[in-house]
Amino acid sequence: MKHSDIFSAVRSAVIAAVIICGAAVPFANAADDATKPIFALRGFGTLGIVHSSEKNADFTSGFFEPNGAGYTRSWAPGVDTKLGVQADARFSDKLTAVLQLVSQHQYNNTYEPRVEWANLKYQFTPDFDIRLGRTVTTQFMVSDSRMVGYANLWIRPPREVYGLVPLTNKDGIDANYRFAVGEATNSVHVSYGVANPKLPDSGTVKARNYSSLANTLNYGPITLRASYSWGRVHLNTPGTDALLDGLTQFGNTVSAIPGFAPAGRQALNLANKYRFQNKPLSFLSFGASYDRDEWLLMAEWAGLNGASILADSTAWHATAGYRIGTFTPYLTVARLRSEKRSETGISTAALAAIPPLAATAATLNDGVNRALAGGAPGQKSLVIGVRWDLIKNTALKAQYDYMILDSMSSGRLGNVQPNFQPGGKVNAISFALDFIF
Amino acid sequence: MSAAVLTLYLITSAITNAASADVVAVVSAKSSVTSLTAYQLTDIYLGRSARFPDGTEAIPCDLAENSPLREEFYTKIIGKSRAQIKAHWSKLIFTGRGQPPREMATDAGAKQLVTENPNVICYIDRSQVDNSVTVLFP
């Protein structure tokens, strides 16, 4: 048994124990006496299934899910299914701790639970707190409840927008301060830390100096939000690493051949330009929502300043839900646009005298342009669904996604296969049962 | 036919409204707070604010989930159904950002809690108002 296996077995045992205890411990907050709970266990989860009409790529939950519905499975449970368990501990009036474990279909094709949040919070005043440890990232309107299906109208937040920053947590420090502005309440949130989640196929992301500033204004049923994040990012995927290593090797080889140095330099320059190391990324978003009585309206706009193969992108969505008793039909329109880029690459004409080198250069050029197209997704969606709050703490949802992919793009689809045709239209249907306990 | 159904619905709901309890938000008469706007009350009950407008700490309290007074308070004043309130608190709970108000089993218990602690705010039936409490809303 490898160390990692033992580790994951222990974690699975812990999560199982936590779930069992959670089932046995009554709701601590329902107590009718004056003592505050010192320990509470709660959880959330989703049982979901998705079907997609595109057979040469997968509809996935995002970059961290290796496969999904379409190519790999006709109906995929992994896209939305998840289980989260949260332990809240209160050590004093001021000092509290949160541990949240989440199990969902992840990079290594397993549902091994991972630590989503683990932090200590010190509440200096009722309006000011500082947290240390692993905390939520705060890019979006529903960042805080991104994984809690029950808290949201949709089965999943619009992927056009939320896919721009797939990171959900960071290790570091954050501070939250709120104050009244007339009849409104304003909250300022700042955070600083690092994140290094794993990607499928042994890819990695490392975000350093990952800083965020978010401001939320609540005025009755209206919420306005703005956030800005920046950081230095390393991104490694086997595909791009192989391409960049190939360019470097080719460049070094060709540069050594008398008379071919310019072509060699072109290859080395490309490798340097697209090496995703310590690149500055920044992200800006604005959101507004209205939630009262029958109506829930929400809109968000977001822009990503990309680097390397990741293009500059903007996205927005507009969502409306109307409550009719326990049913809430909803509609979302969403758009993701990315700056289209291409490279003329290594001059094959300059290498024409040595046909094998010209052929290799052409293959490398093609690889660079494929990577650039992959890093510049574009699509628009129309989403129609209904949420049914059927029993206490449980909601059943059905959702239809109609996606129009930009030409040359696979949009938000993942696990794209060689015979995939870019552009085109994709239909997906999803069902989910969301619950909290 | 549908017009008849609608008329019937409107009449029934008018009767139900007229017959339903009259809910008011109160604090102890010893509290310095004398009134709240609907939005200020909403912020306190949704965990967005832990203070009254004068800066003193505000501790909201709820009645039991099956209480008709609670149902009326949330649907009429806060503008959220029971399921919406559940969804709202699930957002805050699963970030460690807050806990829902403490629940009191009986109306009398809630009123007693209010009179005992000037920071506690709760909602009671207007018929229960006496000189031990101050009505903040409406």
C-alpha cells in the first residue's frame, strides 16, 4: 500500500465517521437554551446525472474532472454529484474553526474526499473577523456556495462565467469587515494566499501571491458585488509541456545547423513565450441580484486577463427565476468570449531544404495553434430548468442546456477527442437531487 | 372558468389574510432601539448585520419552524418562503459565515427571552404586546 493510498483510506474513514456521527448528533442550533453549540456537524450533497449530445467530447464540471457525459458516458453521474461534510467548532465567543471535506469526481477519476476548507476564525467584533487556513475564494456572486446545490437555483453555476476561475479555495489569510451605509450593509473581503490543485493527467496549477478584494453591498433584496483578484500562476499539463519541450529541443537542434539559426530562434522564442511559469493573471467581476418574494434575478460579468496559452476572456450570464409555490422555473442566458490568437510559427519555407525538419516544424506550428485555440474557448448557452423544493432540506432539479460553440472552439467541453468538430451545437440534459443535513 | 377560480382565490386569500395573526418585531422596553426599517430588520434576520442602527448588538431569535407566526413573519416581512430561508442559511452555514437565529419553542419563551436580554429581537403576535416590549416594526 502506497503512502497516498493509506492517506486516502484514513481520510475516507474520517469522512465516514463524520457522516455517522452527523446522523446521530441532533441539530445543535435547534437547542432552546442559552448555551451556544460548541460543535456542530452538517453536510450538503447532490445526486446528479447528465446526458450530452456531443459524442466526441465530454460535458464536465470543469477543468478538474477528467471525463463526463458525451464521449465517456451516455449518462454521467460525476458532473454534479458530490457530498460535503462540515464540522464547526466554537472554542470561545471569538474563536471558531471550520473543517469541510468534499467528495466529488476529481482529477484522478476517484471520489476521494479532499479538504475544501480548514480554517480558524477570530471574530474581533461582530463586524470584523480574520480567518487563517484554507478558505473560500471569492471571485463570484455564489463563490461561497458554489458547491452547495441546495443553496443555488441552478444545478450548477453558469460554466461560461464560473469556468473562468475554477479555483475554489486558497491557503492563507482572509479578513472580512462589514458596516452599515444608511439602510444598506456593506462587506469588504480581502484575502491572500496560495493554491495548488491537481489537474487530470497529472497536470498542476500553482497560484502564488493569490490576492483578492471583494466588496458586497446588500440593500434589502438587492445585492451588488465587485471583485478583483490577481496572482502569479504556473500551469503544467502534459500536452503543453510536451509541445514546449518539443519546441525547445527542435530550436536547439536547428540553431546548431549552420544557416538555420533564425528558424531555431523562432522555435525557442515560441517555447519561451508560452511557457506557463510565474505568469501574472488577473480577474475582475461585477454582479447584481434581486431576490424577494417570487422573483430571483441575477446577472454577472467577468473578465480574465490571461497569459501564455490562456487567452483574455470575458463572460456574462443573466438569470431569472420565478417561484410558483414549491416550483421555481428558471432561465439563464450566458456568453463566453475569448480573444482569438494564432501564430505563424516557425518558417517552414526556411527549412524547405531539409524536408524532415520542415515537416516537424509544421507539426509543432500546428500544435501551438491547437493549444492557442484550446486556451481561447467561446460559447453561448441558453439554460432552462426548474427547481422543486419537494420536502424539507431537499430540492429536485431538471435542467436543459443548449450550447452554441464558437467556430474553432470546443467551448467548455472537456476530454476533447481527435475527431471532435469544433463549433456546432450541443444539447445537455441534467437531473439533480440537492440536499442539506 | 379560470376567472372564477381566480376570483375565488382572491377572496379566499383576502379572508386568510384578514384572519391571520398580526406579527410585530419587538425588543425589550429596556432597549435603546425604538424602530427599524424593513431592510434593517431583514439584514438582522438574514445574518447580514449583527447590530441595531445605534450600534448595539442585535441577536435575532426565531420561533419553531412549524409556527404560523414564523411563516407570516418571513413571507410577509422578509419576503422569503421557508425553503428560501433554508437555502439562504445553507449559503452562510457552509462558509462558517453565520448561524441561523436561535429557535424558541413557544411564543411565550420568545417574549421572555426578549424581556430578559435587551440585545435580543424577536417577533410576536401583536396581541402579546405590553409595556415590557417595544415594537420596532412595523
